[in-house]
Amino acid sequence: MNIGDKVRLLRGTEEGVIIRVVNENTYEIEIEDGFSFPVLKSEVVLVSKTEAEHFKRDSSAQQSSSSQKSFVKETQAVAEKGIYLGFEPKGDIFTVWLINNTDYELVFKIDELVKGTTLGLHAGHLEAKSNQAIASKSSQNFDNWSDMQFSCMYFQKGIYKSKPMLSRVVSFKAAAFMHKKGTIPMTSKEGYVYQLDDSPAKINADEIKNSMLSAKAVPVPKTEQKPGSHEVDLHMEKLTGQKEEVPTSQALSYQLAVFEKELDSAIATGRDEITFIHGVGNGVLREEIHKRLSKMKNILYFQDAQKQRFGYGATLIKLKD
């Protein structure tokens, strides 16, 4: 299931739309009265496209039969998010898919930003709940892929909730691209997926870069440290001092940059050991840290730290003298 999919609760009669993926087991859905709440993946079932279209026709018929002297309040939950770029590998070629899993029609264009110029790649109209192959890219020159800029206007026939024009630039870096691996929505094809209409981060890339270069980039936990040892909490709210949610790919890049900076500092200052508190989560940060540690020559060994305290949410690194 993806953002924009219509679902029905198994233990009730409510229907709604997935508006956010909380984690691999939990979605946030919005039901017909505009109320949203988290629900387990196992507690909802996908409403088929045929069924959804049937209910939509029924809803339209009911509205048209109402008095023209008053507006009929829209009660059906509307999928407002769910626009993706998908890259399907076929040998040395990636087929580029544009997916519209919203209830809006889209008038869109996609450009490549090449050395200060704009190169038009594709433009067109995409119906609600549909997808379209728009281009192909060679994997052989991935390092030279230009940034893509996607822009679109939203439209529905009749009375609808107007949305501002969407514009999003996608940059391609090998490490980040690999983390986008998954099933391309609405196609059942395996590939790499970028959501184009996810909520913008309240901490942008420039702010993260500036904070990393500033003296306050990594607040040191105010706990008593043993000589030669050090703890660094890599949770984003600890690093930035803010509780706003940051997109996963952006957070991961920042956390790994802090990890490398603190590890380099520990080595340079002759510490005996350092502990990174990365949390359990989906395990991506822990796996990436362990992968990098396994290639370093300054490491005596590393292991899960104080399992009774952190579980598998922290890594102790013993440094060579």
C-alpha cells in the first residue's frame, strides 16, 4: 500500500486514504470527516480501483440530484498526496515512470537542469490514479545524471479543494539512490522510488550544512563521561534540537555526516572508545554505520553497546592506540 491508496478498516465501516507511512507496520489514514489517525497495516484492506470508481460515481450522482441552491459538502476522503517518480531497471536502462496515486488530474512537465540551462524532458496530462512511462535513462552514466525538476498543477472537475502548484527538484547520488529501492506504486514493478509530494522538510539542506559547520552542530549529551570514552546520540531531535520530522533520506545523510565527524574527532584526540546511540528503528542507520566501520583500519573492534540499556540501539567502537 502507498500514500494515496483508499483503504477500509477491517474492524469497522470507515473508509479513508493513506496520507502518511509512519513505519513499516503503521499508516496514518484520513477518513471521510477529515479526522486522521494511525492504524496498523494489518487492520486495513485496500479498496479496489473498480470499487472506488463505483462509489465515486454514486457520490457524483447523489450530488447532482441535490438542490442547486446549496452546495453539497464533500464527505468522501480525497487522496491529496501520492505522486512518485519510479525508476525500473531493465538491463543497462532505467524506464522512468510518473505515478499519480492522488484523486487529482495533473498537468505536468519534467525538465533536466543541465549546467545552468533547462532541458525539457516530458510534458503532459495524467489522470487520477494512473501512471505513465515518460523517459528512459542509461545506468552506465549514472554519475552524470542531471537533476530533474518536476512541476504540476492539480485539477478536478466540478467543485474541489484547490491546491497550489507543486515544484520539486530531484538530485541523484548513488548512496541515496540505493536507499530508494522498493516496489514502484501502482505498477508492481521493482525499482527505485522518489515521492515528489512528501511534506517539505523544515530543516533544509543549506541549514543542515550550516549547522554541521557551526560550533553547535552536534550538542554533546550533558552526561558525565568516563576518561577516554564518549557517547554521541544520533537521533535527529538531539542533533538539531527540534522535533520537526525530517525526510528519511535527508536525516540519514546528516546522521552519517555527524557519525564520521565525531569518529574522526575521537581518533584524532586519542580516545579509547566511542559509543553511537542510533536507535533500533528500521535498522538502516545501524547497518550503514557497521558497514563503514568494517572498512576502517583505526578500529580495534565494534559491538552492540550495553544491550540492557540500549538493546540493539547503540554501537560501541573500541579504537586502536
